[in-house]
Amino acid sequence: MTDEIREVDALVVGAGMGGVLALHKMTNELGLEAIAIDKAPGIGGTWYWNRYPGALSDTQAHMYQFPFEPELYRSTNWNRRYATSSDIRAYLENAVDVWGLRPRIELNTELTLATYEEESATWLAHTTTGAIRARFLITALGLLSQKNKPALPGIDDFRGTIVHTTEWPDDLDYAGKRVGVIGNGSTGVQLMTELAKTVGHLTTFQRTPQYSVPAGNRPYTPEELADFKANCEALWDGFETSAIGFGLEETTRKAFDVSAEEREAIFEAAWQKGGNFTFTHETFADVTTDRAANDEAAAFIKRKIAEIVDDPETARKLMPTEIFARRPICDSGYFQIFNQPNVELVSTKENPIQRFAPEGIVTEDGVLHELDILVLATGFDAIEGSYRNLDIRGRDGLRLSDHWSDGALSHLGITVHGFPNMFMVLGPLGPFVNLAPAIGVQVRWITQAVAELAAQPGATMELSAEAEEAWLQSCLDLLEGSLFLQTNSWIFGANIPGKKKARTASYFTGGLAAYLAIAGQEARDGYPSYQIHVPSSV
Ligand code: NA7
């Protein structure tokens, strides 16, 4: 820690996918003096922290890479349809080396305060290792990186090991052990499917049953890999017409355009092919928007659960009761584990956790579930949750947390009124799409804006209040009648007690193509939503 203030052009906060790409662009494309900091001891962002058994991206690997980077894309070899957490860390480590960024990334360094200083039109950032002054502040904090560790009264009475999935110790020995898991979202489902192979006994304390479809994980064929590499530009061009950017054949067919038999056959084909967004977007265009179509998809999955799970009572408890409108999950044999003698399901809706005991968990029926390890797979304080513990102060000392006290605000998920020359990667009200293209598209937009500002000494760019309000309104309008609002998921902050939901949206749900068109137009029109201030030369 030194008293000296280091001066850079751009400070990037976060060394995950968004931060690494932003640092590359600032340094190698714009030639700016830029550094990135991250509180983690390693590169990877959410993938640094999420290294629990079974952790993998459920986006197909060829679409979970930096877009618009053909050289890196063509030199990367994924061996399977989905990349594991360690594959993704290796990919990012390689990108850092290929792009020569390693000397510019400062790990074990946490941002404690960032203040916009009007007079110099710069950001003064205080970190755990010293102070940095930067013209441009790029926050790439991650959408799913702030862990959600819910208050579970009495949990400290448990004498065994308690682990959150974002803090999985590499040396945790769970083979043969009695393991309990709270949380059965994407993380819990991946984790339990893996744990069930080796633990002595697995008990899931399930609050809300979830829909899940097969992931269809398999090796990529050499032909597929060659095809992705040869045609990566076409994959990226596809964003211009895509709703979600996962590289799928997004259908326009509606569920009731076809007969009941055809509908079943289409769902079955998607089930066999595997993939969560395959099931929602290659079957029928209205699965996520129309209640009757959604009911058809939900009923299909429930029939599958009944077929897969031998014990009818366990199958009943695994059947979701809400509509199929959380972020969809896919698995590699999750429902099948409930046919194993070492796996047990406790429905905490029917049989709540009464208390934690030194030996395990006591449920309301009086049963003590003895455990050696209790895993919290309880997810994230998503989206703006990553900003919750940061003290960022914009113009006139305005705290970002105060500006967002009634719900997060932004334009494009990138900029905030009152915070000049600050750019977020995957900030709130960004596009609800595959995150790799979202990162690529946002960083490209930021790079263009920073390039224009950097060319004029002291120039600043600040979102207008009107444009911020208008963006919120357009996000809210898009949510009218949305099925997503009818479930309690992280998408709208319903998983965090007390998180503001009134008049707020979390995302722009108009699709990737529309998002690209709006963001592109904004830049081409010379940023009409912004006040650009260029100091007059002396
Ligand atoms: P999710 O999808 O938010 O799932 C969290 C799970 O934890 C879910 O089953 C929750 O039950 C459960 N949970 C959360 N808080 C509690 C409390 N207090 N008591 C009991 N159970 C609780 O997080 P994931 O990490 O699985 O996935 C997040 C995203 O990461 C995923 O969508 C991908 O995009 C990657 P609930 O359903 O709320 O009843």
C-alpha cells in the first residue's frame, strides 16, 4: 500500500470475461494506459469462484467465447459441447497471455471507493493496494458474482463443514460423506448430479422444484469444430437477427400451429438433442411468452420426470408447480439420481427445516438428517448485486447506491446519469441474452465511445436523466404481461428479501437484435442521449 496516486487512462474493475476483454480493447485497440484489478487471487471472475464439482457453462462452448475475436476463436479448441469451469479459466488465462495483458492485471486488489472528481474530470479509485486516478472507469463486476448467502437462523449450530458453492475448497473431500444441499437451481442441479456419483448419502432440501431438460453434453466432432472456426463471423453476424444470441435455430413456429402429436414430437426431438435454450427457443416461439404454450412445455417436462423417477412420491415432489419461466436449467442426469439408494429428497415446502443441530438438520417431522457437509447452492445477488458493496460516487458525491435506491437505472446496461465516463459491462437493464455476446457487444460500444472521448483531452460523456428514464420505461414496457414476472427467480431480484421491485426491471428483454440496433443507432447519431463535454482549449 503506497500513498502515491497512480495515473492511468482507464481502470477496469474485474478480471472475468468482461474485464479481460475491456482491458484488451483499451490497451491493444485504443493504445491507452489501462490496468485491471480484481479482488480474487486469480483470473476468471465468476468462473474463478464457481469451481464446485460439476460446474460448467450451460451455453454451448462455441458460443461462450469472445465474439469478434477471430484469431483467438480459431486457436481455441473445445473438446465438448459445454465448457467446464476449469476449461473457461484456462481459456481466459490463454486470452490474457495472447493479448499480453498479464502485467496489467492486479489481483488480490479490491476497489473500496471510487469518486468522480469534477475539476479534473477523472475518477479517483481507492483500492486495498493503493490509489489510482483514471479518466475512464470500466466496471466489469459480473452479473452473477455476488454470492447470496441467505440468513438461515441457527445454521452455526451445525458442527460439520458448511460450504457455499462460490467458495468451494479445492481439497474438500466429500467421497463417501453425508452431504446435504440447500438450493436446486442451475448450480445445485449440476452439483448434485456430480456429487451423487461418489458421496455416501446426498440429501437435497428442496424449497421449489424446478424444470430441467437434458443438457445433451457430448464431444464436439472434428467436423463441427472446423465448421465453427471457418464460420465464426457468420455466427456473430447472426446476432443482428437473434433474440438470445445462443447460435440456435430460433423458430417462429407457435405451439398451437401444429397438432398435439407434432407438438409432442418437436418437444421430444429437443429433449433428445439437449440444451436448455434449445428446448425453449428451437421448439416454439411462444414457450416463454404465451401461457398456454408454456403449459404445454411444462406438461411435457413433468411427464418426463414421472417416466424417469421410479418412486412416484419422489417424482411428485420433483414436479414444479409454478410456470416454466425461470432461467431454464439443463442437466446431465439430475432426475435420474433420485433412483439411487444414496440420494434422498426432502421437500421443505411440505416438511420444513425446523432447526440446525450439531449433527445435521432436523425437519418438522422430527427426523434428524445427519450430515458431514452442508452445501449452500443458494445462488447470487444478481445483476446490480455486484455493485451493492461498492462505494461509487459520481457527480456532486452522488452515491450509486442512493441513485439506485428505488431500483437500478442505466442506459443499455452500460452508463448511468451522474456518473460521467463510467461504463459498466453487464450492468442492470442490459440485454437478457447469452452473456458472451452481451459482453462482446457492450465492450465494443464502450470502446468506440472511449475512443472518441480519448481523442479530445478532458472530454466527458454523461447520460442524460431523460434518456435514463426513457430506457427504464422501455424496459418496463417490454415486460408487460411477461411470464418471467410470475416466478420468484433471481431475474427480477425475487430471491433476495427486500430487494426493490417496484417500477424496476432488471433487463432489456427486447432481444439481442433490437438491442444491437438501438445501441448502434445511438453511436451513429453521435450519442444524443448524452451530454458530451469538451473543455475549450486554452
Ligand atoms: P438460483 O437459480 O438463484 O437458485 C438458488 C437456489 O437456492 C434455489 O433453489 C433457491 O430456492 C434456493 N434458495 C435460495 N435462498 C434460499 C433460502 N433462504 N432457503 C432455501 N433455499 C434457498 O442460483 P444458481 O446459482 O443455481 O443459478 C443462478 C444462475 O447462475 C443460473 O440461472 C445460471 O444463469 C448461472 P427457491 O427456488 O428460491 O425456492
